[in-house]
Amino acid sequence: MRLNRSVREGLTDLLLAGPATAVMVLLIFLPVGIVAVLSFTDYQFGAASFRWVGWDNYRAILADPFGRRALVNTLTYAAITIPASISLGLLVAIGLHGLTRHQPRLAAVLRAVYFLPVAATLVAMAVAWQMILHPTLGLVNQALGAAGLEGPSWLSDRALVIWTLAAIGIWQSVGYNMVLFLAGLAAIPPHLYDAAAVDGADRPWDRFWTVTWPMLGPVTLFVTVVTATSAFRVFETVATLTQGGPAFASDVLVYAIYREGFVYFKAGHASALTMVFFALVLLFTALKFRVLETQVHYR
Amino acid sequence: MRAPRLLSFALLLIGAAVVLLPFYWMVSLSFKAPDEIFTPTLDLWPNALRWQNYAAALSRTNLLLYLWNGTVVCAGILVFQLLFAVPCAYALAQRRFRGRTLVFGLILAGLLVPFHVTAIPLFLGLARFGLIDTYAALIVPFIASVFGMFLFRQAFAVMPAALFDAARVDGLSEFQIVWRIAFPLALPAATAFGIFSVVAHWNDLFWPLIATTSPDLATPPRGILYFRDRESGDDVGPLMAAAVLVVAPMVVGFLMAQRAFIRGIAAGGLKG
Amino acid sequence: MIELRNLSRHYGATRVLDGVSLTLEPGRFTALLGPSGCGKSTLLRLVAGLDRPSTGQILFDGRDVAQESPSERNVAMVFQAYALYPHLTVAQNIALPLAMRRLGRLGRSPLGALSPAVRRTRATLARDVRAVAELLEIVPLLARKPAQLSGGQQQRVALARALVRDPSVFLLDEPLSNLDARLRIQMRAELVALHRRTGHTFLYVTHDQAEAMAMAERIAVMLDGRIAQVGSPRALYERPATCDVAGFIGAHPINLIPGPPEGGLPPALASGQPAPERPLVVGLRPEHLTPAADGPVQGRLDRVAFQGDVQVLGLRLEADGTPLRATAPPDWPAPDAGSAVRLGYRPEHLHLFDAAHGTRIANPGEESSCA
């Protein structure tokens, strides 16, 4: 029997869009709902039942000084990484942008070099960093020793470890920001610099503040949000190098989710950590979409 | 004017050296003999190119299996992502149906959700079906790529509608239009998405750490950690050789198709 | 024969088509003429089966095709921007509709080469592609991709893709609008020749009245979602059914001059001929209003545009300043702007329209058929 044409068309739409919509709901939205519910329970993986505990999990994460470590460390890590990675990315981009005019090939090679860490497998690179930062045999401390200085224990010093991890985070993300800034710089019409020169802004420093920086505004905002959200997600280096140690000095949100949830099986507690992490990311991604929207309006 | 230019050039070179340092050191160590590594003196270069470490990495660990697992998982994820995302994106871009704005709204909302947020319920669900510690556990959670749906929808939306009308007149079904006309035309978007997806899942540690316990299912990053933890640090050469082999596919791929890689990974910034 | 019965299409509250009825006779070249936004492209999509009417029926040889897809209706269509598949070669573009029809899933896959039957079908398919390519003189282009072709060549490929099968109707959606002026004139003649040679039913959508007049055997003028008039080019020109049709047809925009409210002709044109005693709008084409030493119309010249074969005059009526367009032969010695000019016309060239509804009122002496 032949189906009515509108039924056939409807069926086609269902077959085209239905499966994707179904897996999207099943694998993204349903889990988000479940995690939100679990965050108010004391559920443990494998347990037969659970109890409602209200805001207890959140209180443990946000109010308890001991429980707050993961959040504080994450914010510290982000506070170091975000400005450093963005400003370095911008500096490298400006340098390469200038170099492209005189040495296009060399600039292309350097661009590839700076971007390399973005594509490389971070876990493997972290293992390489571990060797470089080894307290006695590592390249860094051997070099410091040769200069007569005593190198610290980069990854087992409680005060230092988050800085070391942040440095690796910066090393990994500068290339990404550089690429976005390069695109932003290439999009600045050259006649703006001529206009600025006519108006008296002809020194590099003046040119930067009158033309480059304002024109890079939207790119900078986008870069900031992307850098921030990826800083909040820091996991690979922590899992590979410190496992949150020493004494939780490098415990961060995603690692805490992993440890509480999948090592200690405290699903309720881990769910609350997840929701805190989610709120943090949402705050910044919502901002990103606002930015994207305005950019689209301009086009 | 020449002095500042020289200065900035010098700074760029120093920066590049710092960026390359771990790559260089990893390769250098991978060729060194143990007595070269464990000396208090600094040797920047190995005395000779020794391939023993690579042989050791391949023979004493399941490195080849890890690389194979990584390939299977990345390919599986990408194929299913495309299978689901492309037809849906086409329907959203080139057909009108009830619920279209709702589905697109869900996609935009989905972009805001980092994968980590869904990990606990996904683990519960996979455990319920007894799928933990299988390939399926590594692949299934990623098959709904809202990022892919978004990217392809944007690509399809700018294609002229007349092209698809022509295909309908020529007798193609909607599914034939999706795979024979729309998808080949979206090849730039598909390449960008494919690179993004493969790089992300080849390099991922978070989910493999959760979803598998058996070393036989380890993906390359997970495998590196197995190797390191077992050798407890006294077998640096082979460990570095293994790291080189894990990083190599991504690095080689990037160097061969820089433009596509950068576009793919940069586009990934759209995802939360 | 294709019959459209009382077709309407609305999107939400906007009514794009409003009760359109039209019959396409087999083998005829019909043009659907109207300004952009009048609904003519929507009508074409309804006939093709790419869109469905809100109400009304479409009959192909008496069979209601509401449930049939475009390929089941076996329509062929040429699109405004050609809509060639950019990733396929010219030969593949032309072959696709045939392959979809004649080859199964296996036959279209590379594996199909293993089956002798498929190989035979493919051979005839290649022959058909070649034949149509020869007809349109694009054989040297067969291996190229659309991006390597000029606009005119893409146009030919699009025609070939539509012609390669034996369609029930040939639908063309402004196919010449993307070509430059000279090529457009050349393609007009080729399309007419193609129509004659193939004998297919053509439905040709255009907003260019000159194109429709030059090519079509019948023209359906569409205004605001309705068919305003159907007829031969000559009938539309000589006996436009409404003011709007009169305004749309003709190389030079027609003069439409309102008469006095109590009825009769405007005083400037009233030179003794009889007229109905009711409020009128009088249409007079510029090509029918020419300088004449003893003409009844007195105007003052504003400007003269020399166009080679003709001079187009812009004037104002001496009596009340109403703007008028007129024409003069190229050798007419044009006086300076501001000079007084006398103009004449033949009474049978006056078109009388009811002032309230814009409908035609038969001239005395003209048999009273409008369509």
C-alpha cells in the first residue's frame, strides 16, 4: 500500500532527524538531568538504594575549607593560565604577523611549531614533561644545577605544583590562541593603520592601542572564553603527573569528579562536583554565545 | 626600525625553542641508553641513534594493541557521529518540519554541555547494560555529536536550495540527496569535523580511564599510563619511545595537513 | 495535457497563490509571466511536485498527481542558477537522472561493472548522454566540472540534464536571467528551436515580457498570485484584459490617462470618437502616439531619448501637465526641450478600461472577447 504523500514526507523527516535527536536526548540531556538529581543524594555506584541529602553535597564542596580545595585549585589554575596564555598567544601572533611580511616561510614554520602542542597527545607530552621536570635527572634542574642553583621539586612541592601544571597548560594552549589572533590580525584592513598614521599614531605602540587592540576585541573575548573553559576542564596533566597530589595541592574539579565518582564510587558527591563544574563552564560559554551572536549581526 | 624587528624575531625563536623542548627531549631520550639517561651530566643528544628503546616499547608492552584500539575507537566514533549528524543537519537546513526549531535549539543547548558533565549517568547506563569494559563503552557515549550537527547544518544551510530541488526532480530520494549530493559538497566541513573528532578522541584520557579497566582495551594515552606505572620510572627510554609512537600520528597528520588541522581544531572552540 | 484547477498556496497568513487555474496543452510553449513575487515560481514548484498546494488540484493527463513525487511525475526542470552538482562532471550531471531511473543500487555502485546487464544499461546510458550533448553542442565539455564552465555553458548542461530523459513536461525557471544580454538573445532562439525539435510541453517562467513575447506560443500573465490573462502574445498586446496587464506588456510602458469623473474620454484625447459614458482610464501605447503636424494631442517636450531604431519622447500635456510617453521615427528632427509638439494616434489603438475595476471595455468596432 502506498502511504499518503504528507505521511511519507513526515516519515522522511523523522528518519532523517529522529535518530540524531534521540541519541542527543539520550546521551546528553537525560544524563544532565540525572546528574542534577543525583547531586542531591548520597548514591554510591553499586548501592541498592540512596537517601536524599538536600544541599549537603554542595555544602561539602563549597563551604568546607577541605572540600573546597578542588574548586579553589581550579580557579587558581585558571587565573594563572588564562591571562598568560592569552597574552602570550597575542604576542606570538603579532610577532608572526609582522614576520610574515618579510619571511613568510619562516613564519609558517614557526606557526606550525607553536601549534604543535595543541594537536599532540597531552598525556604522552605530560610524560615527557615529567622527565624534563624530574627533581634530579630532569633537564631543567640539571641546567639550574649547572648554573649553581638548586632546582625545586616542580611536581611535589605543594606551593609550586599548581604553577607547574599551569605552565604546562599555557605551553599547550598558546598555539590555539595564536591561531585565532592571527586570523583576527589578518582581518584588520590595512587602511586603518594609514588612517591612524595620518591622525598622528605612527609609532608601533600607538598603532597597537589605536587600531590593533580595539579591532581584536571580539577575537579576544572569544579566545578568553575558550581558554577559560578549557582551563576549567584541566584533567590530563593532573591525572598523569600528580593525581591531585601532593596532599590535594593540585586537586582540580574534573579530577575530583573522576576520583570521587569512579575511584571511591561516591556518585552523589561526584554529581554535585559535576554540577559545580558545569555551572562554572556555563557561565563562560553563555558569554561566548552572546559574543558570537553580536559578531553574526555585524556580518 | 631594524632593532625591534630583530628583537621580536629573537623572542619568537626562543619561544619556539621552549615549545619544542618537550618534543625534542622526548625524542632524544627515546634514543638514549639507560646509562646515558641516568647520569648527572647533561647530554643534549644521544651518543648514537639506538632503536632498542623502540623495539623494547613494542615488544614489552601492548603498544601496537593500544594504537589499534585508538584507531578502532576513533574510526567507530567518527562513523557513527557522521551517520547520525549528517542526515539530521540536512533536514534542519533544507527541509521544513514541525519541531525543527526545537531540534536546533537542543543542538545549541547541547553545545553548552561538556562531556564530563554526562560521565556519571553514562557510566551508570553502560554498567546497567553490562557494556563497561568493551569497545562499545568507548564509542557509544560520543555518537551524538551536537558539534557535528551544528557544523554540518551551517554548511548545508548556505548551499542553494535549488541544488536539492534539482536532485529531487532527478529522482534521488532524500537519503540519496544527503549522501550523494549534500555530504560530498560539505567536504571542507567534514574534514574539519573529522580532524577535530579524531584528535579529541585519540588524545582523550578521561573517558577511557572511566569506561575500561582491562589493559587490552586501553587507548594510546591510557596505554602510556599503564606502561609508565608498571615500569615505575626505571625504563625511561622505552617509555619515551612509546610516547613518541603515540604522539606521532597526530603530529605527522598535523604537519601534512596543517591548514585542515588548524581549521578543525579551531572550530572545536565552539563546543563547550 | 496538464491542468491546474483552482490552486492556492499560502504560507501562514501570506497567500502566494490565489485560485489559479491554467491548462497546458501538450507540445505547447507556455510562458508564465509576472513581476517578481507574483507567485509564478511557487506555481512552477507546485507543478514539479517540489511543493504542495494548500487547496486545488493538479492533473497530468487527467490523473491527479497530488500523491506523486517530482520523479514520479517525470518532470524535467531547469533552474535559474542552473543547480548543477558541483562535485560531478558534466557527463555525470547529465547521466544522474537516467542512472536513478534505469539502474538499481547495485548498478550505480562500482560493483555494477561485474554484471553484463548493468554494463549494457550503462552503455545505452552513455549513448543517450552523448546524443543530448551533441544536440546542445557540449560534447567537448563532458569531462569538465561545472566550476570550469562559463555561464552559457552551464546553461546548456542544465538543459541537457533536463532533456536527456523523456519528461512529461519541461519546466524552466527564469533560465536565461543569469546570462549577459547578447547570450540571452541567442539562447532564446535556441530554446525555441529546441522546443520545436523535441515537441515537449514547455512551461517557462520569466519576469521579462520581451522574453515571453519572443518565445512563447501562449502567455499566462500572473499578478498578485492570480492569473490576470492568458493568450497569445499578440492578443495580450492588442487586447490586454486589465490595466495591469496593459502596463506589464509592451517594450515601452503604456500611457494610462484617467478620464473625467463624469465619464467619457480625457479631453486631450477626445477628438470626436464615441466613448462610453462612465469613468474610464485610457491606455495608449507610446509606439502608437507619434508626432503629427495636425495631430489632436498638444504636448510640451521634456526630453528625447535616441535608441537607434526609435526615439522615445517624454512630454507633458499642454492642457493639464499630465506626463506622457510617445515615440518618433529615428529621423524625426527633434526640437529643443520645452517646444510644443503635436501628436497623433489612431482611434483603434485606444484601450479603454473601467476606472473602478481596471477591466477592459471593448472598443466600439472591436468584437467583445477579452481572453
